Amino acid sequence: MLKIIDTHAHLDELENLESALTKAKHSGVIAIVAVGSNHQSNQEVMKICLKYPSFVYPAFGLHPWELGNLEPNQLESTLESIGEGANDITAIGEIGLDYDKRVVKVSPKELQKEALKRLLALAREHKKPAIIHSRYAWKDSFEMVKEAGIKKAVFHWFTGFSSVLKDILEAGYFISATPATEYHEEHRRAIKETPLGKLLLETDCPVTYGRETTYRSEPVDILRSLRAVAALKGIDEISVAEQTTHNATQFFDLSPHNLS
């Protein structure tokens, strides 16, 4: 059986978590990075990780979508709690920028940038990888990550310009492939242009994927990401699984002897 790692899952949003994790394990998933999106989400992520040690690994984040919902004191307390918990987590994320007009209306660009700057400072201070959301803000996101001196970053579900992707890869950062690799042209192009050695797999579950037929994703759908990458690159699935699992193990500093 293939051994694969889901590097980006919102497990705190799954309706039937235990069933989803059991199904994933039986399908070859050996580890999941559970990402947080706000203070409450981060706390739920940690509870899940304590319940499923050496299988689910925590990342604390503050999603740009959430910023408009926070009072200034809540922003401060969230940043403080992420810093306080940094030694117990695998990564800082999901963090980043989102310039979709619906998001900018409630979370202005300058607020997003200020929050990201401070979150990246935490990632650098605690030597943690950063999991970056960059929708319609690809260049700004990359430049902020690089300027912050971040050593390890993954730009998740990347759909940006090839020129920015080139800069990301030259800086040594990673891209992650979602199940949208099956059909989303911009994402497919990015995955095709990314060397296998710089690629991670993710589901971003419970995102709904598909065009004509849609489905609400779970960690088991990492198999869709795997198969889509293999088909797009013309590489066998075993090679994709082995390389991306190696990439994830190194990127997140997971202990291989704990992964079974």
C-alpha cells in the first residue's frame, strides 16, 4: 500500500472525524497536518492531535478570512497564543493573504499584511515552516515570506502566475497539490511546472471539489491529488507517493520511525 501524507486538512471542520481518519488510515495515509484558522480552531486542532498522536500533527494559524471577525484585542490574544504554543506545533498556518474582493471588503489588505508580517515573525522566531494562503495575492505573499527570512514555506493550492511560481521555487519553497489538480487549469499548470522534489500533497478538506459532480472532501481524497499529479506529470503513482511523502517528512520535520 502507498504511504502518503495529507499536508493540509481542516480536521476541526469535519462532521465525522473518527470515520474520516479511519478511512484515511486504511487507504495509506500515514500522517495528516491539521491546520488552524483562528484561536478556537487552533485549540480544536490541538485536541485532535492529542487524541491521535503520531498520526495528526498540529499547525496553528490565523486565516486572512478570519481577520474581519476580530476585535483588535482578539487579534493580539490570538497572535500571543500562537507564539505561546509554537514549541508544541509542527508549523504555523494557515496564514497568508487573500485579495478576493469579497474578502478584502471585510479584511482590508493592510490589515491582512500587518497580521501576516507578525505571523511570519513568529514562524521565523520559532523556526517553524509556514503554510501560506495566497489567493489573488501571489506576488505580495511570496515577497512577504521571503523578506521575513522564512526558511521553509509551502504555498498551498497555488494558482498564480508562472513568474511568481518561478520565484517561489528558486527561493526553495514548496507548492502543494489538491484534488483540484484533476480539473482546475491554473492549478494544473502550477503543478506541472513544479518539480516533484518541491511538491507536497493536500486535500484542504472539507473543501467541496468538482465541476459537474461535486463532493465534500476528506483526508482519503489525498488519493485524488496523488493520482492527478501522477497523470499530469506522466509518472507512476508509487514514485509520486514516495517523493512527496519524503518531501513532507523533511519539510515538517516528522519522525519517519513514527510513521507507519
